[in-house]
Amino acid sequence: MNRREFLAAGSAVAAASALPSLALADDKTIQVYSGSDNNIIDFWNNTIIPAFQKANPGMKVKLVDAGDDNGLRAIADRALAALKSKADPQADVFENFDARLPAGGVEAGLWVTFSAENVPSYGKINRAAIDMPQQLPYRGSQVLLAYDKTKLDPKDAPKTWEQLVAWVKKNPGQFIYNRPDKGGSGGNFVRRAIHEVNGRDPSKFTIANFSADYAEKSLTPAWAVLKDMAPFLYEKGAYTSGNTQSIQLLSQGVVTMVPVWSDQVLQAMSQGVLPETTGLVQLTDLALCGGFSRLTVFSNGANKDAALKLADFLLTSEMQSAVITQIGGFPGVTWDNVAADLREKYKDVVPNSIPTFPGGDWNAAINDGWYRNVATGLARG
Amino acid sequence: MADTATASATGGSEPAIGRGLKGLLLVALPVFLVGWLIIYPIIAAIVSTLFVEATDGVQFSTASYRFFFSDPYSRANLALTLWTTGVCAVLLLLVGLPIALYLRFSTSRFADLVQSLAIFPMFVPSIILSYALIRTIGPNGTVDILLNAVGLPKIPSPYLTPWGPVIGLVWDNLPLTVLMLTAGLAGISNSAVEAARDVGAGPIRVFWHIILPRMGNSILVTISFTVLGIFSSFTLPYVLGPASPEMMGPFMLRTFNDLYDPLNAKTQAVISFVFCLFFGIFYVWSIARNQRSQSR
């Protein structure tokens, strides 16, 4: 390559990289980034976006799959830098993100603070789901126990934590949960054990009341409970590395019962990954925890107003009902804001209250504590 | 015309200094990239783990390293990583060497088929391999179903035990091993083998006295190469391995991402790097030795 060719090629590359920002500058397309699984991406592309564009002619939504939470974090870091230099972050909405990140983002005003003023339907949101005003909970999911009805009669299925532990011990090797950091189904099972040893009172745990001492005091008995259970699990204490792998073991008939996410298990059943003979049960003394997916909107995005319109649209009865029917989730709004027939049909799967466990520093304490105390002590290999 | 004739006759058209400069320019970009993307992050990681921010400014501290080596949990993870790497290296040689020998000395058409089968794993992404292995040798998988069909007991499943990643990693690294060993075997002349046979050497003697001494170097290169890859492997131990102890790859990611603890994650990375550096030096040394012996 001679010098002239090199210069020509170089300027072509430079021009190409400048193109997207030029094209976006005068475009009214809402840029949505998601780090969620494929079922959620499909739900947006097939349901939410067409309905929103139909209801709001002239507005466009572009959904980009950022892969996972790390992908979103990288974009959020860039947006925070753009906020400081007053540039366009080229992103408007994150489909599911923790507004506590990136560090200093909230203080710098990176995220829009939601209220009834900018999102008229804000008042419909389930109070229990609101964590901080920079996040908009629009769909939820909860952890249930899925079991094989051919091996366990539904009327013998455990309904309380005590019955569950008794069942696991009576049927060694028939239960497995995934590592708490690798997927929420195992993670919330572990959190249920923590609730159990702390008087089944979810209100004892908040983001603000975390301290190393309190964590030590409240978590240690849970490790004893889980360690006591370990020898009766599959392979005398093996843990799968994700939600999907647990479902896989259940579908291969290796184990009889696993904790699962409600949306994933309903989808697995409708796709035939799990047979019709799969039973679902929720503990009645205190349900396994659930979690909400929370939308965030950039305050410095080029299409902030359109993005807030999209956020409001997600809280309509139509979209919230679709969350239930299409992805087996549960609504971010209170139950009196979804269609009555749905309320009746799904009353077994979705209880009125879903215990949640705070994130923040608790996550690290629980994950590290579990790995160090519960997962170790396997003399195998 | 006369000028070009002399130039081509001497074999070079430019003075030596100009050529040297061109050569430097050619390597400048890769050297710059290595410096920027590899050397600089390494130095930055080492410095930032040793000079930690304390209440009264930045201080020199080896606390994170002392924590790693005094923490039985971290030590168990390092031990498992070394164990997995060692077992994989031995198994790869045991499996790869016979295949490479066969490919080198066989002249049948069947050898082509064996070669393409041996190379095949190179084109299978490890995440797909992981799930496929759960389906086949996992509990109630294909192997169990076949065994059950002929009335045999199930195999003890390696899934979620340290043997799960070992099987996956051996399968995944086999193509590279076979290719490098075959390349090493190509340097052994047929005449040397035939001469040994003529004086009555059996296959084992030929292998021990003729082939092995000549391919020692390529075995060293193969081992150091695969060991580097296995030591830092991530996907297979993540999906197939046990929750604890875990290999350094998943351990580092978990420390960084789940525990929000960049300092300890970097410490783990530096420690992994030191072990890999050892194998890297080994590799460079054997290459250099090889070049010296060839230039002699």
C-alpha cells in the first residue's frame, strides 16, 4: 500500500465511524438497550415496539441487545462521560438496569427521576416494587419450585420451608439449586433460607441497614441450614451454574425438584422443554423472593421526552397484561390495574405479595458467604 | 538497465540502513499494540495491587497478596487450577501423540478422515461444547441411555465435578496438540526410521530412540502452549465444573463482578500471570534452543 492509498483508506475509515452519529443527530428514534435474555428481546420486538409505534405515529424505537449487564455498564459509563462533556450519549433507555451504577451517576443526575409529573401512570406502580425513583419497575418475576409430577404427587408437594427441607432429606439426590451468583432461581432460594432463619421477615433487610456485623449475624445461621442440606442434594452437594442448567437437569429426569423463575418455567413448558407433567408450587409460609426488572432513562438522551412516553406506555393495562400472558412475568403495576380475567387465571402462580431481597452490598455478602461457607467442603475429584 | 542488473545480481536494491528502518517500521505496529494492550495493563495491574490507596495517601502494601496466600479458599482455587492444567496436559499428550504418530506414518486414505476428525473440535465454540457434553456424558445423557439399553449401569457423571472441565478442555485443545505434534513429527526423516528398522529395531525402540529424541522440543512447545490456554480457560470450568473449588478464570470474574472487589481480582490475575509467565519463559526458551541447534 503506498501513502496515497493509505490516506484514502484511513479517511474512509474515519468517515465511516463518524456516520452513525451523523445519522442519529436528526432522527427521532428512541435508542433502547437491553441486557436481558432472548425471551425479553423477542417480547419487545414482537409486542411492545409495534404497539407503541402504532399508538404514537412518527415515533420509532430501536432495541439493541447489549448482551448482558456488563454491556450496559459500559454504555452507562460512556453516557456519564458524555454528561460531563455535554455530548449526546446516543442512548435513551436501558430496559433493565440498576441505577446505582455507574458510581456517581445518580449524584451527577445521569438518570431521570420518575414521578407522576413525567410519567402519568407512575401512581399505578406496585408500591412494594419501587426501590428508588430513578428506576421504573415494569415487569417482575418470582421464583417457584418446579417438580416432576410423575415422581411426586402434587398433594405431597412441600408447602412450607420445613416440609421442603424434610422432603429433600427424605429424597436424597433429588433436589438441586444453582449457585446464587449465577442465576436468580438459586440466588432467591438461598435468600429464602436467610429469611427463614431471620423470622421470615423480609423487612429486616434493606439496602441501608447493611453492615458487615449485621450481615455476619444474620447470614451465618443460614449457611448452617444450607450446609446441613448439602449432603442430600444432587451428587451430595453439587450446584448448577445457572437457571437453564437447573431446568435441563429437571427435564432430563435427573432430579425431581428445582427452584425456577416463573417466566422461564412457563416458557419452557409452553415450548415443550419441560413436559406437561411439570408441577409448580410456591411456599405458603413465605414465598420465595422475586425481583423486578427496572427501566432507566438517561437525563441527557437526545429523545428523553419520547423515552418517558415509552415508559408511560409500558405501564398501560394492555402492556402489563401482555407481560403476564406473553412472558409469564408479573406486572409492575398493582393487580387492580390489569385485566380481571387474568387476575383470576393466574392467581395460583402469582401471589398478591412478593417478598424481595435488597441488592447493593447484600449481594456481595451473600455470594461470597455462600461460596466460602456452603459450597466448600466437597471432598471429591 | 545496467543499474538494475547489478542490483538484482547482489540480491538487494537498497542500502542496509534503509532496509533496517523498513523492518523496524513493519514491526512497529505489533510492538506498539503489544506494549499498549498487554505490557501496559500488566504493569498497571502489578503497580495498582502493590501501591494501594490508604487513608494517608498511596502506600506500598502486599496485603492483597498475603490475603490470597493465607486464604484457604483462594489457595484451593489455585490448586484446582494447577491440578486441572496438569491433568489436561498429561491427557492431551497421551491422546494426541498416538494420533499424531498415526497421521505421520500412515499412508492410507483413512488417515485423512482421522485428521479431519481430530481437527473438528477447533470449529466448535466451547459454550456449545459445554451444553453438548451435559447432554451426552451428563446425568441421564446419551451415554447413559445407550448403556441402559444394553443393560449396563450408568456412568458416574463427571458433570459438576472437576473431571467435567478436564474432559471438555482435553476435547477442545486436542486439535492444536495434534497439529503441533504432527508438525514436530514432520521434521523426522523417513530414512532415519527406515535405517533403524533395517538394523532390527522394533516399533517401541524406534519410537524411544529415534522419534522421541527428535521431537522433544515440539512436545515442550505443545505443552507450554496448551497449558497457557487451559490455565486461563473460562467457559468450560464455568459451566461444567463444581461450585467450589473453582478455576482461576471464573474465580477472577466472580471476585470482580459479584463481589465488586477489583483489588483482589487484580491480585488473582497477577498471580495467574506469574504462573503463566513461567510456562511462557519455558516456551521461549525451547524455541530459542531449537533455533540455536538449527543454526549450528
